[in-house]
Amino acid sequence: MKNTLLLCFLIVVLMGCQQAGPPTPGIIPQPAEIEYQQGVFEVNTNTVLVVPATGNGQKLAEELQAFLKDRFRLDLKTATGDQPNAIHLVKSGTNVPGAYQLTVSESGILIESSTEQGLFYGIQTLKQLMSPQAVVKAPVLRFVRIQDKPAFLWRGMMLDVSRHFFPKDSVKKVIDILAMHKMNKFHWHLVDGIGWRIETERYPELTRRGAWRKVKAGKQPWEDFETADQHAEGEVYGGYYTKADIQEIVAYAADRYIDIIPEIEMPGHSEAALQCYPELACDGQGAPGVYCAGNEKTFEFLQNIISEVVELFPGEYLHIGGDEVGKEGWLQCPKCRRRMQVENLQSGEELQSYFVKRMEAFIHSKGKKLIGWDEILEGGLPERATVMSWRGVKGGVEAANAGHDVVLSPGSPLYFDHSQGKSEFEPPSWGGYNNLLSVYDFDPVPDEIEPGKEHHILGGQANLWTEQVRTLRHAQYMMLPRLCALSEVLWTPPAQKSQSGFIEKMDVHFDRLSDLGYHFAGSALSPDYEVAYDKGSATFSLSLKNELGLYEIRYTLDGSEPTMDSKRYTSPITYTSPIEVKAQCFRKGIPIGFPLQKLFSTGFGEQCEVIYTNPYHETYSGGGDKALVNNRFAIARGDDPNWQGFPKKDFDVKIDLGGPKKLSYVGLNFFQHISATSVMLPTRVDISISEDGQSFTPVLETSVATSKERDPVIKRIETAFEEQWVAFIKISATNRAVLPDWHIREGDAWLFVDEISVK
């Protein structure tokens, strides 16, 4: 009996091991259907790669051959006929764009699709099944059957190369990232106000001067922008793509089944072009970067450019921008006013509509479809136009319900130039905060779309503007891992999406990205915090977490840097006196993401009261009267809701602690961001303390040096003094009231203040 039980036990164990087989790393984006089965197949030196005899079969084979050689040192031979022990790439099946079927069985690997694009996507899935190196040690695959197809036809990302130029090889590496995630549209923002990046034979000034700009000390590129000859004296910045460069990149993208959509900005954001050809601007009255809509030469110029551009890009779309057009100048321009009179146009919006419709007709005559930002809705949309909705989803809903095709690209959450983490150590970013899971939770089909109109939503797109992004490394950081999330949003059927499943897969995908040398953000793993206060026990508790809930967080309270030997966070940290916390997330024993470094006070309880001489602005309340003592720290973004703002007037408060406490330190933060806000540092800060609320002793009286730094600045003002009983604190910060002449704006200066700390 014992021997029978032992034999049964061994059989169960062996069957379990056989069924488990090699690891099954998660696939991103998640396939539509996936079913693992018992058994394994090993790719070995005798395995043959069978490819279609016609079309791009050989190119597909070369990519897979290169992967297997690099990854496993396997140099597979190719064939065109049926073979045992083979990886078969077979053209067959229904004609669904991008659809494929991948089967691993004892006879080998079979990837089937009616299109080469589908075969390419199947190869991307196969490569993920055999990676990363940390998980997959040998080319052994579990038996599996995958049926897959994309949920949306438009799965894209835009890269702005106008503000900062990206060399040809950098653009290719961006395309590689898109390809591995089965994205199929690359929107190339080639033209904007501060840089023309595409060669045109008809108008050589656009690249001789329009592609280059003078670098001016202390100014951002868009401030006092001025084109320059590449070889001019002084520092000059820029670059452009020759027609040969563009043809090479277009072919590179096509090999990865990615369409490139060029953007030639009009009628606004055109400073570079108009400084080269000023006769196309309004007669001394117009906005500096808007083409004159009343000048026939404007349309001749743009049509000539488009005629050259369409020869370089075989895709069906051409993007004209159309956003943020200053129309006031048109209303003052004699030529534009004459155009409005002749065409019976009543407003600047209708004149813009005339402009867009006229260009759409020409673009259509060239066999292309016009696409533009949602401002092209203003004044009336051309009948055949496609809308890219960036100001939320409202414009996209309006266009889709009117029967137009739409690409959803709302600033929240699909602007990848926005910060993806809350840490003060994040690299420079522009605008708001779009974290990883907000991208994953994005729904490309708004509820407001009318029944039967859903098919007009072509898909979605992320946008990477480059005001703050100067290098490929930084661009990769802003893309990844958010692009991983977006790929699943746009590829995977909603019923197959799982946020928890995606998080689990990202643990493996981080290693894939590392294997490929990509610089990805660990922002979703940086520790965040929450402070709670228990009135009954007068005890504070600090909770730590990261966005994904992955890996270990280790921390110190003695000012030292956390290591794997530091205490592991498992439950809230309770404290009754101030603590200085340093916390770090560790993955496989290595720090990932940015550290948390904060001083958490205990001097402010329920009885604490902050009395304001000058009220804070209601729009920038920071959270109310207790905002400065709530243990929530603002980061270096003007839109962080924890900042408390004071226009023109001084920051002047008295804090009643509700009773005397032994203190020896007071500190607080001020903010400045000249290039994007009217917020500046104070010119002076005074701090005094009192035990009785009547007699105050100064502990800090300091002037603050004026900083002309354009990028965000957090200035910590702090003072240490001999420990003593303190019941009241006065803090005054002098607002400069009016912005200085050298500031990029005019008007009132603001003070932004945050978290007062005491210990």
C-alpha cells in the first residue's frame, strides 16, 4: 500500500513538473486569446526557419535569425518548403489587419497570418516568449496556442523634433521601441515655430536658416526666437533631415510595419518659416508665427512644400497641425480682411476653416488624408478631415458624432512630456502628471460617442513634446514604461485587460527593456507616503507604498542612505517626535526609482491654527488653512495641488501651535519657475518664535538672492536654534509684487509656499 501511494505521489509530481515546463513570461501587449498546453518544444541547431517564398519573407527571417543568434547563439538555416523541427512563417488565414496565430507544438513553431504585418507581430510575441535573459535561460517553449489581433487600427506616438533635434539613429531607436510593442503609427512633428527639420528643394532657406537658431544666454529656445545660418558667429543650435535621411527612416519604419505621419505645421506655429520668408506673414499686423490667410503666395508656398513632402511619405495621412492659431492679427490685416469679405467669412475661426478646407482639398488631390489637432473643428471641419483630439476628448467626441474619423490623444493621460512620478528627483518635464497606471486605465472610446459611431474612433496616440527633452536617453525615459501600458490599451480587447496582470508582467518586462539597453523610468516604483494622526494616542503613522505595489521598500531614520541591510517596510511607521525618513525601493537587491527623503513633523496637531495676514488665492489653496502643516510636500511643478499661492502680496502668517513645544528648527519651501509661470522666490524671509504669543524672538532674518534660473526651483529656507519652548511661530516672506523687466511675462509676481516643518 505504501509503495502504491509513493508511486502515485511521484507520478503527480512528475506530471506537475512536465505541465509547468519552462517559465511563461507575460506578453505585452496581452494577446486576445492565449492557451497554454502540456509539453515543450526546444529550438536547437537543427531547427529550420521556413519563410514565405515571396514578399518580405526573407526580411522577417533575418530579424528572427538575428534575435536567436544574439540571444542563444543559434544560427538557423532558412527554407521555403514544409519541414519538421521548424519555425514556420506561413501566409494564410482571414484578412484582418495585423491578426496572427502562433502555435507551439511538438512539431515546432507555427506563425500564421494573411499579411506580413501579422507575421511580424507574431515574431514580436515569439521574441517575448523567449526573453528576458533573467527568466528564459534556454530556447525551450511551452506548448501554446495564441489567437491575436489588434483592438484599434491607430496605435501611435508622436515625437517632436522641432524643439530639440534628434539624429537619424535616435529616431530609428524610437521606432524600434514602438515596433516591439506592436505600435503602428509614428507621428513625426517635423515643423514647428522654432525649427524646420525637413529638406525642401524649392525653398532652401528653410534648412539653411530655418533649421537653426541662435542660442541666447538665460533664455529658452522659444523666448526671443531667431533663426540663424548654421555657420553664423556665436552658438547656433539645430539640424534637419535630408530627403535621403527621410527615405531611409521611412523604409526602416516600413520594415517594422509602422506608418510615418509627417506634420507640416500651419497656419500657426510657423515662426521659423516666416523668418525665412517674411513676405508670407500679414502686413506688419499679424502674429509673428501665423501665415497670412489673405495672401495667395501663402497657399502657393504650402502647396509646393506638400508636393515635395508627399513624395517622401507613402502613408495615407499628412498632419497639418492647426492648433493654437493667433487670429487677432488676421482681423487687422488688410489682405485677410479682404479675403473674409470676398468669401463672406464672419470671424477668425471661419477664416481658419477656409484655410484648412483649402489645404485639405489640395492634400486630397495628392492622394492623402488631412489630419489635424482638434482646433481644426473651429469654424467648420472639412468633410474628409480626421481629428486628433488633444484638449481632452471633447473635440474627438464632437468629430466622431459628426461622422469624422478620430484619434484620441488627450493631454491627460497621453502627453508623455508630463511627469510620471512625484519625486523631486525626476528629470525635467513639461506640464502635469501622467503616471503609468493612468495610461493603462485610459479608455479610447468615450461614453459620449453615439451608438453606431464607435467605428470612427481609429485609436489613440501618445505625444512626446521636447521642450525639456534633449536626448534619446531622456526620450526613452519619458516613453517607458508608459508606452508599454498604452500598447495594451490599443491592442488588447478590453475583456482581456487586467491591471493586476499588467503589473505582474511588468516585473518581467523591466528585464526585457534592460536587455535591450533601454533607459526606462522607475517612477512607478519610487516610494510615496501618507501620514495619519490618531488623536486618542497623539501618535502619527507613516505609510509607504509605490504605484505598482512591487518589490521591497527599505528605509532609515538616522539620515543614512537605505541599503539592502536597512529595515524593510512591512507596516506603518509610528512616531511621536519628528522623523527624518529616507526610503528606497529595491528590485533584486538593486535600487530602482528615486528615493523618498522627507522630514515629518509632529509639532502640528488638531489644535494648531494658521492665521493669515494676507489670504491665499482660492485657486492655489494648497488644501486650505492647514495645508502648510499637513505633512504633504509639493514637488517642483506649478500645478502640484500642495502649493499655496499668494499673488502680489507678502506671505505673512502666525502659527498657534496650541501649546508650548520644545523646538530647535523651523523650515519651509518656496517655488519658482520662470519659463512657465509668474511664480518667483521671495526677496526676504523672516522667522520668529514666541512662548506667549506677545513677545517674539527672531531666529532668521535673511535676504534671498534673485535667481534668473528658468527651470523649476524649490528653495528650502530653514533655521536651527537653541532648543526652547515655543508656542507661536511667525513667518514673513516678501513678495517682489511686480515681475522684473527681464522676466518673460508681465504683471504681478506670485509666491508659492509649502510645508512648514518643525523639530
